[in-house]
Amino acid sequence: MKKMNLGNNVFMYPMPVTLLGTKMGKKANFMALGWLTRVNANPPLLAAGINSSHLTNGLIRENKTFSINFPSADLIKKVDYCGLVSGRTKDKSKLFNVQYGELDTAPLIEECPLSMECRVFDIYEMATNDLFIGEIIASYCDERYLTDGKPDIAKINPLLLTMPDNHY
Amino acid sequence: MKKMNLGNNVFMYPMPVTLLGTKMGKKANFMALGWLTRVNANPPLLAAGINSSHLTNGLIRENKTFSINFPSADLIKKVDYCGLVSGRTKDKSKLFNVQYGELDTAPLIEECPLSMECRVFDIYEMATNDLFIGEIIASYCDERYLTDGKPDIAKINPLLLTMPDNHY
């Protein structure tokens, strides 16, 4: 077996594909996010690595809240659009039906099987990206994606992403 | 569509399944890790959320290095064993063929299609878990898992995990 050294810029296999929601003024905005993981059991914390140049980076800092939405595979075109186009140039607020839970500034996507509301717990700053550590405040799932009261990944049929080829 | 509030302890869908390697004295040790993501583009940083009570937590602090190995689905039994059994009670050093790259204390699993060597960049401490932020020093992949010189997820056939049901 021959192991090749691929250098240091290799990605995780696979990454989840999520839509991170924020508020820009009165409108909702969404970015595609793959750099996401749970990081602490109790309190329930997750962390999202977001490039400092992204509009969303500033919006989270402003609102101190955000949402994480898990799209199913049939939403691939809209997810891809959210990943390619910045809210600075296009209004993405009408792409999805939006609802709110406990937080006023964490827009939840109705079309996504599973959504979480998060409050910023801390921000860990790095060279090109910032790690937004969020406390999960509540999670919402459509009844039809549950099995025994828990989200069922087979029913959710989530998107996966690989980089650097950006293949779903 | 009826959205149910599932509370705040909901997990990511899906999570990768990886084996984190450390050295315990002269022996290699491995834990199963699902809480992992890239967090910074340049330098290439990843982050792993590890419970403070785990043996691995102390071993990473001691060595300041670790490896991340991506097993293919056929390694599921050994991966599960690594996730269930602590290196405090069982010697896991003989489970896999181990090799080393640039770092002396980041054991790479030969059977895994893709492995990364990491040096600790920083440790972010939380209530129940610590986030080990590692700089990727090098990545190794068997030739047969590459397409156009890049890891091919279809060839790697990685394991995925959902929690809290712990279903692969």
C-alpha cells in the first residue's frame, strides 16, 4: 500500500451541509456552512468556522444569535445558491419560508427538517476564520422526520459536502 | 407541517467517524471521535471536542500532537471498540498497523484510507469538553483512494455517525 503525502490543506470527510441564518436589519440572510461540529456536551455548545470576510461573520457579531438549519437533499439548488452568492449583493430573505422560535434574530427555515436556535457563547478568533461557539437554545424538527421522538437521519436525507472539489 | 421543539441537546447530522491517535508512553492509543471540523483556512486548523475525563485529553496535552484517521466502513467493529473501551483498561496499540510521518507522537493507522498529523495550536476549555485546535502538518492517503490526486469520498467510503442513538 503506497501512502501519498497530500500536504496540509486536506478537508474532513464528509462535512455536513447546513444553512446558517442571521438577520440583516429586518430581513433574514443565509449562508451555506460545512465547518460545524458539536464541541461541548453540557451546556450544549456547537462551533462554526466562518471566514472573517463573510457578511454573516459581522451579522452574528451584531445579533449575538444565529440559526443552524439542516436541509434535505431536495433543497440542493437553493443551498448551493446560498453558498455562492453573498447577501451583500443579493437578497436571500425570500428563498425560504422563515419562522422564529424563542429568539427574534435566529431565522428558522421551515423547509429544513431540522433547525436549531443558537446564542453566541464566545468567539474564538483565528487568522482567516472565526470560530463562533454557540449555545443551542432549542431545536425544531418536523414530526414526519422523527422516529421514537428523535431525528431520523434516513428520513432527513441530509446533504454532505466534500472539499476542495465542492462535490455534494 | 408540525415542528416539534426537541430541546437543546440535539446533535449534528451526520457526524464524521474518525479515530484520534495519541501516544501513551511508547504505545499508540486511539479513541473514536465524531466532534471534529475544519475551523481555519490558513493556517489549516481543525478542532476536536473531547471530554475532559477521557484519557486522550491528557495524552494530547502531554504530547502536543495527535493524528486524525478516517476509517472506511469495513473497519466498523474496530472503530466501535475504540469508542467503547478506554485505553486506561485495554491496550489498543495492537488493533492497527501503525506508522509515523513527520511527527513522532502522532500514530497513523495504515488501514485507514486517509490520515492527518496535527500539532496542537491551542486548547479552548469548556465545561465538560475541551476543544483541541490542531494545525494540520501533513495528510496521507493511499494511492488507490485518490481521483485526480485528491481523496475520493466514494472510494474512501467513510463511516458516518448519528447521536444520541449512536447509529453508524
